[in-house]
Amino acid sequence: MTENPEPLLLVPGMLCDARLYGPQIAALSGMRSVSVPTIAHADSVAALAASILAEAPPRFALAGLSMGGIVAMEVVRQAPDRVTRLALLDTNPLGETDKVRAAREPQIEEALAGGLEAVIRRDMWPVYLHAESERQDIRDLALAMALAQGAEVFARQSRALQTRPDQQETLRAYRGPTLILCGEDDRLCPVKRHTLMHELMPGSTLTIVPGAGHLPTLETPEAVNAAMAAWLAG
């Protein structure tokens, strides 16, 4: 690692905030500047990425989990020379499928009608964590983050995901040091999406984390911290 390492931006997932990366901020911020940009104020991935670039340092390391990874890929598409290294955690380089795009509509309507908590409990809690996980504290934290963001943010982020671009060519063209990481039991962004990204980026490091689902930053923080520290030092 250099004496003056580049700042690190950690892009949060859908309806998440800096608490998603609490263990990583604690582990890494002593070595470099770490910040968590918001992705709450626009309804397209392109606009969200542009807003991050408008506030970001000239050059920076970039990591994102889930929707945060989707936005991070668009940041790379828009400004590849500004991203010194890239970490994609539990995410998806492909565009939205018609089935998932359609399924978001009733969720948006329910959330805007006052049912955001019901949407989280019914549709998201069951697939957030490893199937054998009993970490209700993480589920409760995910709900707290979601309610703090609110239904309007949920609607905007859902619209952004519905219209997101395919980023396979973006990844194929990127040359910076790249970490691709996911929980072994991620049912939202499965391992096969990450092996695809690794194939698109032959120089990348692929890490599959045992004992984790979609939120390894909280489920297995020691493993994620070690993988990210190695990525930042490479």
C-alpha cells in the first residue's frame, strides 16, 4: 500500500446506509479515508453514478454491495480512469429481467401506500442472509436502515434497478485491481453472477465467503475485511 493511499468509497445497497459497512469502516478507516456516498436522490443508475462522481475525489478506490455494486459499475463506465481499483460484492452485472421488473411494481405501490415494512419483512428478510442463519440482529438492522430511508427512496431505487444497463462490456474493459466477492448462499445475487464477472475480468480475484448470504459485510465481517485489505494492498 502506498504512503498516501487513495480514498475509499463504499456504495451502500438498496435501502442501506453506512451501517451496512460498519465493520469495514472500523477496520479500514485507520489506513485511509473512507466515505459512504448516498444513492437515494435519483431514479436512474446513470444519475446516481453521476452524483457520486460530482462529489468524489479525483481518483479513488470504489466498492459496492448489491445495488451499490450496480451503481459502482456505472461509475466505472462513466469515469474508468478515476477508479483506481474496484470491489464488487454480492451484485449483478446484468440488466433487469422482465419478470423481476414487473414484480417491483406491486412492491412500489404497497410501499408508497404505507407498507414498506411489510415489503421488507415479507419479500426481503427471507433472502437476506444465509439459509441457516439465525442472525435476527442483522435482519433488524436491515429493517431499521430501510425505514430510515423511507418509501420514496425505495420507489426511486426500484425504478433505477428496473432500467439499469447491462455492464458486461464495462467490466471487460476495466483494468484496475478488482475483487469480486459474494456469500456462498446469496440467493439474490447468486454465485454464478460472480463467476461470470470473474470470467469477464480475468485478472480479478474471486472470493466466495462460506457461511454468508447476501450481506457478508455484516454476516462474516472478518472474512470480508481480510479480502478487502488484500485488495487495497495489491
